[in-house]
Amino acid sequence: GATEATKALTIKQIGEWTRMDAPELQVHLQKLIELGYAQSLRADDTDKYHLTVDGIRKVLSLYS
């Protein structure tokens, strides 16, 4: 559901959905950011993450 900045999730929230530990998740998020599929932002002194338009397209292309 984190498809726009207003719906961005914290590492903890993403970890709960994916059942991944924060350090492992951070590695994957960094790679997605480098590929342009995710974006990070800082809100209320907390890092949050959401998919970019390219990230949404990539996910949808996996199901078409």
C-alpha cells in the first residue's frame, strides 16, 4: 500500500508485513532505491519508504 509519499511506511512496519529483520530489510530497500523502484523520506525524525512510479510498474509487470 505504500505507493505514494503520504502512505510511506517505516522499516518496522515493512518488517511486520514481510517478516524480515530490519538489517536485512535495509539492504533490500537500499537496492530498490538505487534501482529507482523505492524512495525514502524523513518524517517526524523517522525514515519512511514508498514505491515510486517505476516501482509500481515493475510490480505490475510481474503479474501481466
